[in-house]
Amino acid sequence: MGLTAKERMAIERNRMGEQPPDLRNRNFEEVPYGYTPEEAVNEAKRCLNCKKRTCVSGCPVEVPIPEFIALIAEEKFVEAARVIKTKNVLPAVCGRVCPQETQCEGQCIRGKKDNTQAVAIGNLERFVADYERENNLIELSEVPKKNGFKVAVIGSGPSGLTVAGDLIKLGYEVTIYEAFHRGGGVLVYGIPEFRLPKRIVESEIKALENLGVTIHYNSVIGRLYKIDELFKGLGFDAVYIGVGAGLPIFLDIPGMNLNGVFSANEYLTRSNLMKSYLFPKYQTPMIIGKKVAVLGGGNVAMDSARTAIRLGAEKTTIVYRRSMEQMPARAAEVHHAKEEKIEFRLLSNPVEIYGNKDGWVTGMKCQNYQLGEPDESGRQRPVPVEDSFFEFDCDQVLVSIGGQANPLITKTTPDIKINKWGYIVTDDWGRTSRQFVYSGGDIVTGAATVISAMGAGRRAAKAIHEDLMKESNETTGDNGK
Amino acid sequence: MFEIVEKSEVFNVHKIVVKAPGIARAVRAGQFVIIMGAEYSERIPVTVSDWDAAAGTIVLYVLEVGISTLELARMKVGDSLFAVTGPLGVPSEIKNYGTVVLGGGCYGIGGIYPIAKACKEAGNKVISIIEARYKDMFYNEKALMEVSDKLLYATSDGSKGTKGKVEDVVYEMLEQGQKIDQAFFMGCTQMLERCSEATRSNSIPTKVALNSIMLDGTGMCGACRVSVGGQIKFACVDGPEFDGHEVDWNELHSRKAAYAEQETGVYQSYSHECMAEKKFKQELERG
């Protein structure tokens, strides 16, 4: 193994094999095939095992990156997976959907000169998690002795699953309440099959259930039970709210309610959660657009566009107010979208959606934009060009311009403080204004990433543990109930 | 979970009584649930038409109109629904209005019952009006009668009560000088629109329970959006009840028809196939 730094530097980044664009744009199978063991070992050898672990500081959950990569180089794949799992309960998910280029890989010394040459940390994480799962080597952790405390987790998305995973291992009795009939939150309703196969999410959830986590599906908290009832009636000692961003935003322009205008949430939920791409075997119908316009430039917009093309759209176009450089989507998603012949109409925004007499979309009137002064986020603000309009031919419009906070819980629990946008206010550790109620993920930050939601879940789990142990010490003088 | 404990049918209106203890405990008049017959079914919103908190059951009336409702219609006592989520939506606002008129058609005949009951308990004079094409198509009349001061009928063929529809009874009442302080209507979109027109000229406060297409039912997708007073509202979390005089009915009609082509196509082929199977089985039995 004793490669010199120079020898390590000489190895080129290993590309993952993937379905060719003209094949994959007609199916919902996952796009990249994943590394072979040989490729993974070769990629692992590129890591310089730097003294200053910048990659780790780039990771919201601080995965011990150099350690797990060193184990891969020694072909200790299962051991590598377990090292990751000390910090990240969903490595197969994160290896696929994290924006590595702005996190761990963005900090990698090997990518400093040429960012395409950073060590492929995400690919390696994915490889070991898949290796462990596909070879049935997932370790059944010992179920710890119960400490007597009960915690309710609302929402089974990335942050809720993280909280549940962390607390069950600390001896808590954990119950997840999920509104849908299937678990995973955005991982199952939002992120498409071709980017994150649902069997992976199912396997992660199964693993939590094996540890003793109880999941109640079809349970909308705020309606079925109020937060107060979780404490009083059902005897929970703490509640974690991880319900996600919630309500989609529509543009305030004429034609927004025409048939053929969908929120990206609706479009993706139909296709992903309800599997309408398998209609009529799955009975939720889907309207297939021929010329699809997707409004927005984030990951959800890319997912919507790539879904549209797979469902049979002849032409799919991302219509975005800013320029390519300012798109918030992951680089890999934009790259894949371009390969799949998705077009980009940048610096443009609709001002009206046209419809026919039956109420169906027939096209849009758009306005040209230019970049102006930077806004508070540092990005140049898009400014409409006066009297500069054009007609855009389309029969379907997918609106992917973000969301707002879902008020279902905060409306029914008025003592939880929210900010002016309706998001829940917490301290750095997820504590809300109400004692023993915690929150994290998109319902606190607004739409963000899977991994940042997991980071928030991890911190909240620590806070819950700390607060309940403190409480129990104060009331009983020992560490148990 | 969600076992069917009782089931019956009156002219394509299927009464399904389901075990759902959590919902039976939490539900209030005017709320709905989203149900799935099987893992591959659509999510369908259905008004909760009655409940028994002690027994842990809720009563649903489902019309067979597409493949998913066809499956529900075919389920039997002892079968379980794959999913029942709720209670969803904002409960009806119940207070002492004075005289309340409730109009119901189709599933709304069953659906107005809990609102009538709550209004009655709140001290209102309750006048319930139900409509059907033909007198034998009414159901749940006895229960509705018990919570109404007056139960009026409208039939298309005149076989019972007023010949016509709910709004014709409303027009009659207004002509006779009947004071109405609040109206609630539940049924198909056409009926809701016509009834809202009937109460408009006298500015009678009118709530209509909208039944737009839904997916998640928690505000996440916006499929159910409607224009009310020029603003986008989500029927699932802002409704289902809205001011009938403010709803953009043309838009709602068109949005409700969005999937007609897909659904009818599959429904027809599906029914046909199963009818063939049924006949085949009958032939076999005959030898």
C-alpha cells in the first residue's frame, strides 16, 4: 500500500459508468452504475490522507472521510461502511444526493487546482454502502437497553430518520409519525427513482425498524394528534418536528391554475411516490406533456425536467431567471440534464401562461432578464429587461420556484415560535421556543439539502439526549427514570 | 388496520364503515380523509360522514367513478383499506346561526349529516334538503331526519318532494319568505355552483364543500388549488369549505376534468375485462 504522494497524485479520478443518455432518458433506472471494487480501490488510492482534514470540515455531519477511504484502499469495504455509519445513518442516500462539490469534495486539496480532480468521496461513500447492503452484510446493531424515555418524531424524511436512528441507539423508545403511506419523506416523494432507487430508502427504513423504531404511517400530526396530545395523552417526553418545507409557491401571473400547470411537488409526487410512470398498473394518472417548460433552476427543477423527458416529453426546457453559473442545482444534475437533451432558456421568466377555452396550457409569454447588482445572497439579482418579451411554445408548465412553510403544526401549536415566513425558530441545536419540542430540516431553514437536514437531526438528537438526561438527573438524581 | 366492518350500496353510493380509531377520536364535522384501497391505488379524498369514537369506526360514502373507486366498491367486510389518512381539512364552523339550510346530493346526502347534527346541537333550526334522480336513490334519511327540524326532498323525476334539484327547493323557500342565516352545500361541483347561485341574490352566507382533485391532502402539492375571491387557495388545508359566492367555478370545473381522458380510458378497459372474467366464471359454474 505504500504509495508515495506523487504516485497517488498520478492517478486520474475514476469516472463511474452510467447509462448512455439516449437510453436512460426513456427509463427510470438509476443513471450511474456505481464503482466496481477495483475502481473504488483505485479511487481510494488517490486520497493523500492530509493532516488537515478539510474534507471532514466540509461535511455537515463530519463523516471521518480519510479513515473510511483508507479502509477502501485496503479493500476493507464493510469496515469502511461502518466507519461512515458512526456519523451518517444514510450513506447510500448521501453518496447519491449530497452536493459533494460544494461540501467535502469542494474542500479536497486535490481539487484545488482543478475541481474535477477532487477525490470522488461521494462515489466512494455510495460504493461501500451499496457493497454492504447488496452483500447482506449490514450489521444488526445490538438493540440497547431502554432508558425509559419516549420520543416522537414527526416526519420520516432525512432529518427525522437521523433523529430516530441516533436516539434508538441511545436507548430511547422512538415513534415516527409519517403523513404518507410510505416512509422517507422527500427521498420517496421528491427525488426520482433514476437518482435514488426507492429500494435503498426502504432498506434504510427497514434497518431502523430492526433497531426497534416504530413507524406510524398515514398520521398527520396537527390533525390526528396535536403536539400537546403527544405529550399528555401519549406520554412522549420529547417531540422532534421534521416535516419539511411544505407548501409550493406559484407565480402571481395569469394562467397559474390552468390544466397542465403543476407544482414540481405534485408532478414529482405523482411520478415518484404514486408511481404514475407505471400507470395504469399504479392507478394515479399523469398528464404527459409534449413540450414541457420547467420554471426554476434548483435540483427539484432538474428532477422535474428529467422526469418529464422520461415520461415521453418531446422537448423539455428549463426556464430560469438567472444564468447558468447561478443555478442552485448540483453540478452533476445540470450535467446529466444537458446530456439528456434538456434545453435551457436562461435569463427568462414567464409573465403570463396562455390557455385554450377548455382551460389547458397552450404557451407562455416570457420576459427577458439581465443580471444586475448582487442581492443579499451574493448572487447577481435578475432584473427584467423592459419591453423585451417573447412567446414560448409549451403545453405543460412545471413550477419549481421553491416553497413556503407548511402551517399544519404551527397553527395547531401556537406556542411554537415561527419567523415571518412561518418557519420554526430554533437555537443551533434545534430547540424550539417550547420546552422538549425540537425541530430541524427544511421546516426550520426553508428548502435546503438532504445532508443539511441530517446534520440538523444529529444536533437535535444530541440536544434531546442532553435535555432529557438533565431533566431525569434533576428529578431522580440518576441517569434513568 | 383500517378493516371494513360494514358495507352496503344504494345505487352506486357505497357505504363503507372502517376501523380507524385515531381518526374516529379526532374528526370533526366537515373534515375528510384520504383513502387508498390498495398499495397501487390513487389517494382519494372522502368526507367523513359519521363516526363512533367508542367503536373506533368512521363512515364513508364512496361513488364508483374510476378504477380506484371501482376497487373500493368491490372490497368486502373483513378486507382492509391500504391507507386512511386524516382527519384532514378545517372543520366546519359551527355556531348558533339561527336557521341553517344544508343541501346534499350524491355522497353529500351522507356528508351533510355530521354538519347538520353539530348545527342542531349548537341550537340552530336545521333544514336539510337532499336531491336524487329518483326516490329510491336516497339513503341515510332516518339519521338525517333525527338531526333536522325539516327534511325536504328534490327528485329529477318528481317521484318524491319537489321536482327538480336542491336549488329549486331553496328558490321555493326564498319565495315563501323563509329566513336563512347560513347555508352549507355538499355534492358534485355543478350542484354546488347552482346552489351558490340560488343564495347569491339574497346574500345568504354560503359554504360549499369543494371536492377538487387532491394528492397528499396536507398542502404539499397544490393539486387541489382553487381560486376563491381571486386568490389561490388549497382545498385540502384552507378548505374544504369556502364561500360559494367567491369560488371561480369555471376554473374548478375545468380542473376537475383534467384527468378524465386517462381515467375513463382505463376504467372502461378495466371494467370490460372484469365483466368478461365474471361471465367466464358463470359459464364454468354452469359446466
